[in-house]
Amino acid sequence: MAEIRSLHDAVADLVHEGDTVAMEGFTHLIPYAAAHEVIRQGITDLTLARMTPDVVYDQLIGAGLVRKLIFSWGGNPGVGSLHRFRDAVENGWPRPLELDEHSHAGMANRYVAGASRLPFAVLRGYRGSDLATRTDTVSSVVCPFTGEELAAVAALNPDVTVVHAQRADRQGNVQMWGLTGVQKEAALAADRVLVTVEEMVDELTPRPGGVVLPTWVIDAVCVVPGGAHPSYAAGYTVRDNAFYQAWDPIARDRDAFIQWIDENVRTEGAVAR
Amino acid sequence: MTTEDFTRDELMEVNAARALAGARTCFVGIGLPSTAANLARATVNPGLVLIYESGTIGSKPTRLPLSIGDGELAETADAVVPVPEMFNYWLQGGRIDVGFLGAAQVDRFANINTTVVDRGPGKPEGRLPGAGGAPEIASNCGKVLMVLRHSTRGFVRKLDFVTTLGHGSGPGDRERLGMPGAGPVEVITDLGVLRPDPATAELVLSALHPGVTVEQVRDATGWDLRSADTVGVTEPPTAAELAALRALKSAGKEDR
């Protein structure tokens, strides 16, 4: 059963040094506030998984907390590079970053296998691509029925998955809608699940296209309005595209980045804009 | 460089949109492909079903989205599906006619690199964003269109890394690998249009934009670009096409 907790306490209890952590949300519902709490608590040596690392992982990587990244597309959507990610990969700053790199289809299926508690998933993918030469989590399998050779991707089972959702009820049942990405799979693949929500309600009225995660698959629910900013929560906030564009010059420069993190994340009581 | 009336980029965008005439469904990459696909809906193909990898099917945005997950893409969609479903049921299931991709590097067989670039001896590899949806889009869509600006940095003799297979090393490679779709059929640039030679699968110059010469295109291509038997000239953008393109772009800037 999910406990309703403060973000500080939930992160401190559920996210451990050296963990494999998935903070999912495909452009929408990215759990920024929880990531910032990880930075404030300095929880380090993390292996981070996300289909699209996005600015949220650029921040964690630049803060020096990440040992390895499991991903499929590492850009600032519509803007350009993730400069902290590039600096870590190209120059080892602030520390070297090991990569396990996939296609989107492969990453999505790795979570599906993880949620299904299967050792791997099968897809028609990676054909003719050099990607498989750089990872040990892509292989091939022969279909026992047709003889077709198919790609096999290893299950991804995070120690902890963190997602943001629109709302929860007082029992800790969580509801999200709009673009729901791979959040259900990432949550069900994980050992521990932390959810931040925009608001707490008495009753979760059904939503078209909504996904409900029952309280008994969740460890902690934290009420964090605006906790997806500069990503968004449909029905509550809009994507702050101006922030994503403003991030580019901040992240290009190591000193500007450190200053931004110090002022907006690490400072006591700072509310990251 | 430009006439009084339109820019090279506009020639590229308008011709990329025209390439979507007659298509029913398009899996849309962000950036130039998204511009082209949205312009196609405003001009040559109002019924085109736009599919974004964030899970939206039938998006009808009124402005160009910055990301593939902008709220308007979901709010205006016929359906929003989870990401594993998008890649497994809709893309791998063979439901999508056209995949529209951009690229950092392309070779003569329309293979794509979006992963790493070699920056010379003693220097670390330059890091690009990575694969995203492209390998399976290029494999599983009925056919693939590509759009990128023409330069020797982009059109290279040899890729530093094959992220996404186009035509491999020539005819028969896609069939041998069991790839369902036809692969890249057209590469639209700011100088003209390249198409694979049916006999060799090698990209050849098929059309020039108005005012561009064959030499200009060859100079901007990293391999010895051959020309098709007949090299056409693309129709200049119409006033309606330009108006629609500029309206989409200015609407996209309002909220940024």
C-alpha cells in the first residue's frame, strides 16, 4: 500500500546510492521535482534509465550523480543537444558516463518484459543497425514456430521507478491521462515505486484514456503541485517550451550550469523554475 | 541564394510536404519532418493522419510543435496510445504508410547516422542524440521520406556509425534482413531531391530546386553524386503553400 509522504522522506527511503532508477514520462509528466530532491540529497552512483533522458537527466548527469545511462534518444526535444550529457560522454565531466543505448522500440519492449517478469522481449528491430555492437542487452532469438530471426532485448527491472501523475486518492491510488508513455510498464517493472501528483482528491472519477496504478503497487505518493515543470501535466499545466529553449545556453557552460543548480535546486527552499 | 520570394529552406519544406500527397498515414519525426507533415495537412493532403511517437494518432495541431510530446498533439488526436503499443501494434504491425525522418549524416545508400561522429585522431567521438524511433520506423513503415539540409557534413562518403539502415550496401540488403518496408524512396534537401536508382539503390540527383545547379549539389555532397537520366526542376512554391508554411511557423513561435 502506498503511504502518503513528503517528497523528502519518500526519496530518502526509496532511492538509494547505486540504484538503477527509471524516471519516466514521455515529454509529458516528467518527475522533475523528485529528480531535484535526488540532487539535493546527493544520492549518487546511479544507473538512470529513460527512453528520452531530456533536460531532467541532463541535470542529474551534470550534478555528478550518474554512473550509467540506459536510453534511446538523448536530445533536448526541438532545441538541440543535451550539453551536460554530451560533456559527460565526450569529456568525462564531471565523471565518465557509461552508456547502454537502444532504439525507442527496444527500450519500450525492455520495460514490457520487465513488467511481465519475463527475461526478455521479442521485436522485429535493430536490423542492419550498429546499435547491437555497443550493448550486451540486445541479442537475437529464432522463432520456434516460423524460424524467423528476431531481436531479443533484455528485461529492464529498475530498483525504483519514479513517475509524476495528475492525481491520487487518499488511499494512494494514482491516476494519469494524456500521453502516458511507458509509465505503467516502468512502474510494474520496478521493485519500488514513487509517484508525485498534482493533487489529492477524495475520489478518482474515470478519465478517458486514463491509466490507474492501484495503491498496492506503489510505495509512496507525494503531493507536489507543478512537480513536472518544465514538463507538464495535462489538465493542470502546459509545457514550458521557453524553459527548454533557455536551458540550452545554461547547459552549454559548466559554470553557468553549476550556478543554476546551486540557485534553483540545491539552495534551501529553492523552487526550481 | 534566395529569390525575392522564398528561401532555400522554404523550397525544402514545401517539396517535403508535397512528397506526402496521397499518403494516408505518416509517422512524423520532430523538426523538419514535422514541419513538412503539418504543411502537407494544410495544403496537398488535408486528411493525412499524423502519428507521433509519443503516442498520438491523428494529431491536428494548429501550430508547429516544439517537441513530439507537446500537449496540443494529444489534445487534437483521434487516439492516444501508450508508447509500447505505438511501436508494437501500430508501427511493427505495419499500419503506417510513410515514415518521415531527419538525419545528421546520410550515405549514398540512404543509411542514417544519428549516434556518434568521428572528430579525428586524438579527439573523443562527437555525441549525437541517438536512435530514437528511427531504426524501426525505417524498417516497418511502407516507405521512408527523408529531409535534411544539403552539405558535405551531412551527405558523407562513409558513415561513422549506422544507426538506421536505409538500403544497406545496395539492392537486396533489405530483403535479406527481412525488412518489411520499401525503405527510403526520396531525400528532400534545400538544393533538390535525391532518389535511389532502381538498379543500384544508390541515391542519385533527380530534381533541382529552381536556380540551383548540378555542380552546387555535387559540391555539397561527400560522395561522387551521379545524376538520374533526367534531372527535373521542382515547381516553385505557390503563394498558397508559402502562406500556409509561414502561418504554421509564426503560430509556432507565439507561445515560445
